[in-house]
Amino acid sequence: IALNLNNIGNILLGQEKYNEAFDNYQKVLAICEEFYSSDYESMIVCLGNNADVLEDQEKYNEALTISSTSINN
């Protein structure tokens, strides 16, 4: 399910539907946190996708916060 939601988020991001993409990535992040929290690579991807959307929306401080979270974990 997470992979499918992630792929949908990627498509929405490509279509510049940022809010919808972010919503999908948030769902993926929730799944990652629940089931893959010890899989750091998956967590970095999940957090990175959220940061990418925020960066595309020019919400740089929020993107930096999320990116910092992925680095510090």
C-alpha cells in the first residue's frame, strides 16, 4: 500500500498538485513510521518526499525541518 501511495504522490507532484501529493506522502510517512521505523532508508525516502513537496511550494523552512529530521535520525 505504501509503495502505491508513494507512486501516486510522485504522479501528483509531477502534475504540480502539491497539496494532494503531500497528503499522499503523509499517509506513506505514517505507514513508514508504524511498520518501517527501524528501516532508515525507507524513513529517509518518506521524509524526503514530504520535503520535496514543501520545497516545490517554496516552503523552505518547513522543508529544511523535515530534511533535518531525516538526517538526525
